[in-house]
Amino acid sequence: MTWFYRLMAWLMLWLALPALAQQLLQAKVPGAELSGQVRYLIDDSRQRQLADLLAPAGQAAFALPGQELRTGYDNRPYWLKFDLVQSGGAGDWVLALPTTGIQDLEFHGPYDAAGQLLAPPVRTGLTHPFASRPLGSERYVFRVRLPQAGGYTAYLRLVSQTSQLYQLSAWDPAGYLASRQDKRLFDGLSYGILLALLVYNLVLTLVFRDRSYGLYVLSCGFALLTVASFNGHAARHLFPDWPAGIELSYVVAPSLWILCSALFGRSFLELARRAPWINRLVWLPLGLSLLALLLGLTFQVAMAQRLIELASAGASVLMVAAAVVVYARGYRPALWYLGGQVMLFLAVLSVVLVNWGLLDSPFMVSNGLQLGIVMEMLVFALALSRRIRLIQSQQLALQQKAGWLAKAAQTDAMTGLANRAGLEARAAQMLAESGLHSVMLLDLDGFKAVNDRHGHRAGDQVLIEVARRIKAALRGADTAARLGGDEFVVLVAGAADAVDRPRLGELAMRLQTAIRAEVAIDGGAVQVGSSLGIALCPADGKTLPALLASADQAMYQAKEAGRGDSVFFEDSRF
């Protein structure tokens, strides 16, 4: 049943949020792709201007892409030329790109059939303040107003140091704005979940002082910043007037997320102890993420992005392997950690399959990584709670074992009564309490003869039975101890003054009567007696050694009186 519940929990996590997201993000009318109407050229010289492209030679240089237009890790400008045909009357359109990570964009157009420019150029991108983005959109969009029916042309210059998909789509403004509202609702849901997890686990970090919780909080925080950067919300809300900050967030945030996530995995899975060889290998993606961070801070974005991808892939493979190994070695929380890694892997795999054309899901292209991060963090939070429960159960077991060991250290192994250490511990507690107490010292009479005649096995049987009888005669607040040999001590808590001496005398008589009864041994029965000395606190001493010395003197007085007697220390002095 435990496996069934875990499987159901994972299925609910994997299905519930994507289903809700798909419901939120079903655009009323999807944007129409312009792939068949777009031509491109790559400016290897990085020097071409729009005027060069408007010339016949420039126009001839444009070609149709044979497949989806993707860039490599370079900063060569890509020029896109796309033709628009307006039917009927005037038209109002939004042209949109699916990315937020392009460094520099220039939009020129539309040009009418006579070659006249109908709107001023627009320039935006990561290297520009957020206010430069048309319609205040996090993604790159351009508004195109076509005054009448006919053909029009527009040009788009794009520069990016990272791999990008240049896939234009056309929308009517109302449809586009409606789709953005739905996307923002989903983003808000994702941010809310991540913020709730961050705050909740920050509180637990302060409560438990656990390193794994602290690393989880850092990982969650940088994951949130990564998602906000890729969605364009960091540019809009955190660095609207700082273009360098906008650009840095695209490499700094994921570098720190990968770094903290890998450190969290090392700590959570206890790799240094449970899988040392994998723990050493994890330093490779950690080093790559640190190097990517340094390169990003120096604006070497292309190289930093490649290292981020390598670090992410390496860390994922290593941490999945680590989770499998550690779980196989009996660490159950590793299964939850593995589930979180699988969630992120499935989300990223979905994005890759869409990019390869093997899966048709525009939703995953725009939201796959974000969804995977949220799912991973949710499962990691469950993994942490499972780990804490395990730690608490282990601590409880250790406390119980420590209590058992402490009790064993204060217990006479043969009789089960307190030993000298246990006697001292209980006496310290008793004497610290208010009230009058007493100490009885009891020595067996005739025990040596039992040992000499019947052997030590019989002697041990006698000691065990005498201890049982002493314990049975006492109250719950009293303590019986064996000092060694045939000598026993009884602590009587709260014993009163001389007015209650008869009560103590009655207790001494009960003890001696119980001890005198025959004891069954192998092959027969034997009989022993006892002599007993009683010391009162504080009259006869205020510490255990002082009280034992007084009781010992009274006990020897009892032996001299003929054995089998009990004497108060107060009486032994006369």
C-alpha cells in the first residue's frame, strides 16, 4: 500500500498542475505561424545595414529556411524578411517571437507596395531598458497596422549569443493580449507555489537548523529567479532600467540554481557518507556552474550558456545515479528525491521532443522548464519532510538506546537492582527534594556458608531472590540497590522524624522476614538472614556517603547484637 500511495501522489503531482496549466493557457485563437512567408539571411560581415538589404542584391540574398530557423552560439545578425497580405479593409496585427532572451532586435516596417515605410523603426532586446518593448510585453512583439488591402513587407534584425528559435507568429491584438493574461495567470500560480515553498522551508531551516533545508531554500530562490528571467518578469519588475542586469539574470540565475541544487542533492542524499565516489564526481558540474557564473558576470554569455547546459546535464545524470545507489543501500528518502529529478527530466524531455518535431505541444515549449522546476521543487519539499521524519525516528531510537544504556550503566546486571552508580544518581535526586529521608544498609547473614556448601551458582540464586523480595516490599518512590557481594541498600524517600520510627522499624521487620524465608536452589532450599542499619537524613548525615557511613555503623551494631536485628544509627551511638 505504501508504494501505491507514493505512485498515486506522483501521478497527481504530474497530472494536476499540467492539466490546470493547459486549461489556463488554451488561447482562444492560436497565433498563425508565418514560417512559409519568412525569408532570412545571415550577416557574416556583421556590417550590413537595412539600406543594403533593400537594394536588389540584398533582396536576392534572402532565402527560405529549409526547416525551423535556429541560431547557433554566435552573435552574427540574422535578418528576417516577411511578406504580409491584408485582405479587405485596414488590418491591425501583432507579430510575436516565442523567446525573451534575444540581445538586440530591430524591427523595420511595414513597407507598402511602393516601398514607403509606414511606421518608425523599433529597437529592443536584453541590452535595452524594458520600456523599449512594444505593448509592455515580456516577450518580443511588434504591432503592425496595415492601412488598406494589399501586400506589405517588414524586416527584423536579431542578434543573440545563445541558441534561439526564430519562429514568428501573427495575432490580432485582442487575441494576443488575452493569451498573455492566461499566461500570466499560470506564471502567478507557479510563482505562488515556489514562494510558498521557499518561505515555508525557510521557517523550517530556522527551526531545524538543517543544512539541507538551507540549500533547498537557496535552490528554490534561484529557481524562482531563473523562471522569472526566462519569462521576462525579472526584466520587467527587477531590472527595468538596468539592461546589464537583465542580460546577467539569464546566466547568473541558472548557474546559481544548478550550483545550489547540486549541493542540496549532495547534502540530502548524504553522498559523502553513502556514496563517496559519486560525491567526488559531483564536483565536476559544480565547477562548471561556477565557471559559467564567472563567465556570465564578464558577459561572455555564449560560453556561459554552453557550460550551464553541460553542468545541468551532468548534475542531472549524476544525481539520478546517486539517488538510485543510495536508495539501493537502504536510504528511503532517496526515492522521493529521484522522483523530483524525474519530474524535471520529463519536462525538459518534452521540450526537446517538441523542438525536434516529435511532439506537438506549444504549451511545453513556452512552459516546460517552468513546469518541471515547480514539480521538482514540490517533490523535493516532500522528500525533505520524509527525510526529517526519518531523522526524527533515528533520533528517537538513539535517545531510547541512550536511555537504555544509561539505565543499564546504573543497574546491577545480576539482580536488576540499582548498582552503586544508580544509587548515587537516585540519592542525589532524593536528597535534593524537601522532606526527611532515610537510608537502610542491609547485609546477609549466613550467605558465605551457602556459597561454600552449595557453590556460587546457588549463591547467585539466593541474591536474585533476595533482591526480588526487597523490591516487592518497597513503595514506588523507594529505591533498592546492591553495592556488591551480599550487601544491599534501601533509600526510603520522604521518611519522617523519630515519631515515624515505628514505621521504619516495621519496614525493616518486613524486609528481614521476607529474606528469612527459604530460597529454592538447584536440588533443595537454603535459608539466610540479615542485619540492618538505619540512618536518618539530615540528623545522621546530609550526603549519601555520610548516611551510608552512619547506616554501616548501625548495621555492625546490629550484627554484634546477635545478627538478624535492625538498629537505628541514633541508638548505635549509646
